[in-house]
Amino acid sequence: MAEVTTAPPAAGRPLARYGGVTADRFRSVAAWGGALVLSVYLGLSGGGYDIVVRSEIGLIIWWFVLLGALIGVLPHARAPRAGWIAVSLLGGFLVWTWIGLRWSSSHELTLDEVCRLSTYLGVFLLALCALSLRSARALVNGLGCGIAVVSGVAVLSKLTPGLFPADTARSFYATARLSYPFDYADGVGEYAALGLPLVLYMATSARTLAGRAIAAAAILPVLLCLAMTVSRGGLLAAAVGTIALIALIPNRIPRLPVLALAAAGIAVLMVALLHRPALRDSVAAAPAGQRHSMLVLIVIVMAATAVVQAALQFAMRRRSRPGWLFVSRRSARAISAAILVLAVALIVGVVLGGTAGRLWHDFKLWQPTTHSNQYFRLLSLAGSHRYQYWQVAWQAFSSSPLHGIGSGTFRFYWERHTTHAEYILNAHSLWFETLAETGAVGAALLIGFFALVGVGGAVRALRTPGDHGALIATATAGVLSFCAAASFDWVWQIGVVPMVALLLGAVTLLPDRLPRSAVQAGARRRWTARARPAALRAGLAGASILAAVLILIPLASTVALRSSQAAAAGGHLARALADANTAQAIEPSAASPYLQRALVYEQADDIPAASRQIAAAIRHEPDNYTLWMTASRIATEADQPGRALRDYRRAHALYPTSTYFIG
């Protein structure tokens, strides 16, 4: 780490001459607006978990890539070699997942993962090809604003529940923790944590005094949202992101007061929250008095934070920094080394003192001690079943170390091998789940991608002074925050979280400046007419078309299937069967359309047809115990007790600990 004592020339100045001031401003506005819309829309749409919402974004992204390639505006500038290596790694992971259809026990679930990765690759590729130095700053600001808005709305859902639709109060599981709008408290907390470095960057790097003051105030709803989710994964991600930002960002000492200011503000709000037990621990809406007084206090503390931050920034602009606050590069390295030695000594002390063993024992517990005050869970290192998830994931990897069991199929392996009656879909760790489902090859590609982005971004941030170094440091801190969250949770499936991380990852790989030849050429022609290598444009266009097809197949099949389910619920069986046939024609290897047709025929009392359809569904997804349960029921209705018993026993063998069998 090193302090920068003098402000370097702005790294982005040549860019204005390259494309013209108007074009550059347009890119900045588009980047800010696109980032804001993406983070808010997906954030308020369940986090983008739903395949329809996520796929719609993917199609829009790839349409922009295709259009940009055809008219010659993409790529905007020559991406560095590291950028194309990152694209190759993420694209290779997509291809490997696609190849995994050959050995997957569910083509439908694996193709859904291919669809997901196609969207993620498009987000990263578009950012890498379209961003400039100026627009990258606007993009980071837009993401920070979007996450702050979603965090504020999440807090309001607790304080003013009457302003939200009634169905937002329904949850997959009842909890007093803040879970809106994802219906998953840990996911909301980790999303807020991802935005913390971005809002801190805005509070210390915004060009205007008002911008810095507003950003400082916006830190509080982000922190309060994180606190109200009571998410240990979110706290870990926030700690990693904040520490990384402080460690990597240049000229860090003038940025520290905003951290102290935010700490003071959130301390006041947390004391107020903890003294309102109904608001703190109640699943139902708290009394109006507690909610409204808390809301008023939040507004007051945010306003006070903005005023104090404005005063601090004004004073810092009017007065030069005292000499004793300047830290040389040599001194900064010495301080960093001392901190590292202290951290290592602390870890060694924990291990030798036996504390590590006790913490590991607590982490492995299946049923840790509970407390009426939910905030006491923050003092516990119990793994909430993660040790058991990861243990089974490692067994899955060991059973097929090269290529894994097939992307998206961890739930089937868990059901066969767990000793606990818990239904889960994911291993609650991106890295363990990737090992289990895609083997060593897939893990090497995905981990290599994030290692290149995270480690490469950290190195570049330390080597790059000034505003650009601060921008890279912020983006890198966000990526590292995501990696920490993904280590302990299934945020990879909450679309908005990895999309934000991938956008930040692209920022870390942007070139420091444009090639001199390109800068000189840009002064002589308009940015819409710049020549691009034909092969690269053709490659982008071809990739766009292929990715759109990979997204469209599961999307169209899902839409048709849901239409069939809605028609069946309304008693329109002919239309339900027609829609199910459409879904099957779009994705013939999927089990769900056959299951839906079986259910429609069963509802129409055509049991022989239902038997044929459920048998076809089982052929396409033989490890899904729910299909065998349905087959057992249909066989019972067909007066075939022997077959019904065999199907029931097969379902039991696939998931012996299910509550269906043990009560």
C-alpha cells in the first residue's frame, strides 16, 4: 500500500479527444442510467432469481452487443489482453457447462444453467467492449445509486409495510429478518454489502460537494439494510469489501473521515433499533409508533450525516492537508507489513490457543443454540448446515472429479446422500457447488476468471495513482466482496448480485489509456465511423446470436409451461395441454413439459395418457424423486398397486430422508 501525495494528470483526458466530448458524455449517461436501471429493476424483481426476469435482461444485453457489432461501435476501444483472457475463461466455463449435457441427469436443469451463464457472459462482455474511462466511473456511480435505492426500499418495507403490496409479507419461510425484496434475508444483506464500497467511493470521489454529502447519507440505509437482514454472510462481504477498498485505494487518509461518520450514524440507528423489540424480532408488522419513530430518526441522522460530510469536504478543500498526514510509499509499505504480521500472529494465537478448534466445532453443528433476540446469531459461528452441504458437495466431486455430476443437479445428489430431512437446491457455496457439478475443469475456469479479475484488479489498483486507481480499487473491492459472499451462500443464482460483480470485474480490466494511434485517429473521424477489425465484429455478432438462442430456448419453454399451469388451474384443460405441447416442442429434452401433460391428463381423468407422460418425464429426469411420487399416485389411480409400490420405493431410495417418508 502506498499513499499518493500529489494528484496525477487525469488518466481519462485523451479519451475526450478520441470520440468527442458529446459522444463521451453520452456513454457516461448511458452507463450510469443502464447501471441504475439494471440494479434497481432486478433488485426489486426478486433479485433476478426468476429465469424469465433474468433471461429478458440477457436478451436485451446481447441485442446491444449484436447491434453495436453490426454498426461498428463495439468494441469501443481495444480491450487489454487480460480482458480477453477473462472472456475466454468465462466463455470456456459456459461451453464446458453446455458440454455437460452429455452426462447430466437433467438436461433441463443444465440447460437452465447454460442460459444463466449466457446472460452473465453478455453482461461482462458488453461492459468490457463498451466502457471507457469516463463511462466506467459513471457505471460504478450508477450501481452504487441503484443498490442504495434498493436498500432504502427494503428498509421501508419494514417501517411502512402499508406502502407495499400485501403479498410482499408472504415468505418462503417466516422470519423477522429483513428479506424483502428477494424473499431471502442473506441475499438482501449480501447485495447491500456489495454496494458498500461503491457508495463509500461516491462519498469521497464525487465531483461535487452535494454529491459527496448525499452519498455519505446514502451509506446509512445500506448499512441499516445489512444490519436488519442479520446476515453473517453479508457482514463478511461488507468487511472484505471495506478492508479491500481501504487497502487498495490511493490517497486513503482523506477518505477515512467518511468511515468514521458512517460508523457514528449507524451506531445511533442500531441503538434505536435494538431498543424497539417488536421491530427488531417480530415477524408481523411492528406497532406503528415504533416504526414511525424509527423512520423519523433515520431521516434526521441521514440529514445530519449529509451536513457534516459537506462541512468536512468543504474544510478539506479550503485547507491543505497537514504534513504529518502525508505518508510516503516506504512508510505505507512498512505499515502494511506490520498489519500483516499482526494478523498472522493473531491467527497463530487463535490456532494454538484452541479457539480455532472450538469455532470449527460450532461451525459443524447441525442444530446450534438459538436465542429470542435474533441479533445474537451474529455472535455465533454456527454454519447453518453449510458444513453438511459442503461435505456432500465434496462427495459429489470425488465421485466424478473431472467433469462433475452435471450443472444444476446438486439437489438430486444431496437428496440421495444426505442424512438430514432438509430440501435444498444449492450447496451454499459457489466454489463447492462448481466443483461438485462441473468438476475440476469447470472449477479451474470459473475460479481462474475471478482470480484474474480480483488479483489483477488489486495489482492494478496499487500501481495506478489518482482517480483511475481509486476507480479500479473500488471495482476490485466489489468483486472481492462478491467472492466472499459467494463462498458462503448461493448468490450466484440471485441474478442481480453476480451481474453487478461482473460489471465491476470489467472495470478492473479496462486499459489505463487508449493507444496513441487510436487517440490521434479519433480526432479526425466521428466515433460512429471508426473502423473495427471485421473478424472481431463478426465474432461478437455470432456470439450474440448463439447466446440469444441458448437463452430463448429455456425462456420460451418456461413461459409456455407457466401458461399451461395457469390454464389448468382455471379449468381450461385443452389450452393447458396445447401450451404444454408447445413447451415440449421447444425443449424436447426437458422433463417438466411431460410432467405438466401428465398432470393435465390426470385432471381430465385420462389415466392411461397420464401414465405414458409421467413415464416420459422420468426418462428425461430419472433422479427426480418427485416424478416417481407422481408416477406412484397415477399408478394407484390406474389400479396398479404393484407398480405404484415400485415407484414409491424408487422415490424413497432417491430421497430417503424426505418428510414424505419419515413424517
